[in-house]
Amino acid sequence: MNLNIAWLYPDLMSTYGDRGNIIAVTKRAEWRGIDVIVKDISLGTAVRELKSSDLIFMGGAQDRQQKIAGRDFLERKSPIMRDMVERGVPALFVCAAYQAVGRYYKPYQGDRIPGPGIFDLYTEHSGDQAKRLIGNVVAEILPSFWGASATPESDSGHARMTKRTTIVGFENHGGRTYLGPALKPLAKVIKGFGNNGEDGFEGAVYKHAVGSYFHGPLLPKNPLLADWLIQRALETKYGKRIPLPALDDTLEYRAQTAVLNRI
């Protein structure tokens, strides 16, 4: 078995250790005997490289880098990504990428920046730098995330972690994201701000695509999500359920527990 991972704009959108998400998925697949090829998809990359991918990742960025990538993303990459997400290709969009796949982003100054509407959401900047949503954050994955056929109890590799639905991370965003009716949140905030600091929810899920404000990075601290993405990628590519052998995640969950104890 093999997986091709598309890493969008690694030279422009990879803040707060988001590169660790690629490392986590790659290693957790390789430890199970799955060959992985990571393809850097940036401004000059042919779109065919994206089309042939089995999993998509796009990370966070500062405003300047996000603007540089913005036109290329909207005009060349997002139409392909929309089709891929619609047919079940899994994806992870973090922070600026999470905002970019919505219907629009309203910056602190200037007009709305249109988005591709891959996710039914919009983001508006608070207009006050003193009110950035920043700090360590804890959330509980919602039951709706697992769907009818996959739960933390049934998903391969995690039968022994029947109650591991807490996720931890770090957030730093001035934008407030609001989900539309076609989109479900990923998790309920326990500590921190999440999407907008108002409704108590963090992230979003559409089919097999996940959006989140969790930097830190997200997947090394929360291997349950990394394995969910791997398994969805394999199922979509090969058209059948492929059990993942369990890994010893003792160190990963000790690290997560340390974060929980601290905050």
C-alpha cells in the first residue's frame, strides 16, 4: 500500500510547527508498512501533482505569506481541491488554511477576500490586535465527527483507547470563524477560544476534510486524528476498509497529559 500526500505551500504556509503534521502522518503510516510520498505543492507546481494525491495538508501563515499564496490557491488549486474533497479525499486545513477554504475572509483593513467555499464558513478579523485569540487550548471531539461507522472504540489502532477524544493544541488568530448550516464543528472547547470565542466550538468537518485552529502542531499531540486521516485516505484510495495495526502511543499521550495538567 502507498499514500501520496499533497503539502500545499510548505514554503509559505507552515507556522508554529505545522510541518510536524506532515512528519506525524508520514511516520505513523511508515511504521505500519505503508509507503509515503510527500509532494510539495506551491506556486509553480503543476496541478496534476495535486490531482494524484490521496491526502491534502495546508498549514498556517502570516498575512503577507497568505496573500502571496492566495491568488494561486483560489484560481489554480482550490477548484481541484473542491472536487477531491467532494469525492472523499481527506484533508487537514490549519488556521490560515482553514480560513482560506471558506466563503470569504474579511481582513482588519480592506475588502472581503473571496474564498472557494469548500467549507461553508466565513471569517472576519476582530479589528483589534489586543483581542487576538491566543494560548494553549483543549477541546473534546464531538460524537458527530466519528459518523455512523467509525468511533474511537471501533477505529482500528485505537480499540484500547476507548475514551481518548480530548485534543490539545495552541491557537493564535485574530479572525473569528463562523460555520454555516452545511458544516459541523470538530470539537467542543474546554479551555481556550476555538473558532470565534463565542459559540464554544473548535474546527470544522466536511466529509473527510478537517479544519482547525490548533497549531503546536495538531497531529503529533493527537495521534487519534492522524490515524483517522490515514485510514480515510486508504479507504478512499482502495475502496475498502483497511484496518490499521495499533501503535504504542504511550509517549504521545504522556505529552498530551502533561499539557492537560499544565493548563
